[in-house]
Amino acid sequence: MGRIFSIMSGKGGVGKSTLSASLAVYYARMGKRVVLLDGDIGQRCADLMLNVQDRVVYDLGDVADKTCKLEEALLPHPALPNLSLLAAPQILTVSDVKRKAMDKIITRLSEQADILLLDAPAGIGKGLKNLLGVTAEPVIVATPDDISIRDAERLSALLAQMEEPHPSLVLNRVRPMWVRRGLIAPPDQLALALDMPLMGVIPESTKIYKALLRHETALDCGDGKVEKAIEVIAARLLGADAPLPEYAPSAMLRFFNRGGEA
């Protein structure tokens, strides 16, 4: 059985799916057998990020209701044959895919992949809970603002309540200059406040959005710092001792901007 990582977030719009697709491509380029499962039922996007949106025939919903076999729904990446996508259904709701069926699909996928990445739906609703209970390592993606950090804390509390493994943290859209000026807390201090091991820090970059417009992952955005950050995250998730970026301390640091500048 391969490693299973559940990439999740307390709220939408923090880059969870972008990270999931980027990690899938990175691990596949390393020669690993990778499956990316888009678990965001009704709001799929991984097919667009991998630029295979015109080739999707069957999806997760079809496998769950036995319209097709799992092998028929797995869509291989055209340039990376060891990377496959199981797309989320677009017209179904979370209630249409039962927890038992999801468990079976995840188990079968983990048996044929070195790395299975579950792109979980944002938030703490039923869609996320359908992905819990399997032997997955949760990774919470957040941005360094008050709302996202609070939602990450709520998500971590839910995982603890459901006796899930303790999550790790990835911080996205971090502006180093804002850290140095004391506008946001350093990533390591945010991770410490949330009691989560920090897997990596992705810097803010307009090149990521441009890559998404081209239906490419952040790994191919052309920003060397972003690409290095994803490489570090991928390595640390597998247990490597890859160094995290360091920021100069500031006497003006204030957690969550309380009493500080907006």
C-alpha cells in the first residue's frame, strides 16, 4: 500500500487544489506511481490544472455507483503515464457518493499507487468527512491571514475529535517582506501556534495564476522560488530533512495583526 496524503483546507481559495496538482506532477516526475483523486464533488478542477479536461469520460461518481470500473475512470496524464487522475463528478452532490463506496475506492487506489493524493473539499462539511477514516496523512493548507488561520485551527480540532492523525501545515501566499515588517507572523510561529508541523511555505507569486490560466500547475509557473517551495514540501512529506526558508525576526511582530497595522 502506498502513502496517502489528504490535502485539505478550512476554507476555499487558499491554494489547496493547486498544491495537490503540483505535488502529483512532482512525484510523477520523480518516477513514482501517482494517483490524484479529486474529491471536491460538484466542483471539480483538477482536470483543468492537469490540462486533461477534454479527455474525462468517467468520474468518481461513475465508479461509486458502478457505472464503470475503476480502471476505466482513471485518466492517465498524456505526458506522465505514471500519473493518473480520478476526476470529481460535476453534477452530483456530496450525498450522492456514499462513505462506504469512497472507502473502497481509496483503498483500491492506494494498492496500485506509490502515492495517492486526495484533493479534499474545502471546509468541514460532509464532503470532507466522506474522505476521513482512511489511512491518510492530513495536510492542511492555509494562508497567513486571520480568517484562514482560524479555519485551519477549527479543521484541526475536527480531525482530533474524529480521532484522525495529527495534521501537518503548508502556508501559501506568504510575502516575506510582510513577515519582516511584522505585518504577519513568521510561518514557524504560526505553525507553533496551531500545533502543527510545518511542511513548507509557498511565496506569493503572480506567476502561479498565469500558470493556471495556461492549465499548468504551479510547478511550471516559471518562478524558481515557488518551484523550490513545492520541492521542499514534497520531500518533507516523505520524511526528508529539507530546509525551510528563514525570515529575519522583527520586534514589531504581532500574531493575527491584533493591534497592528492592517
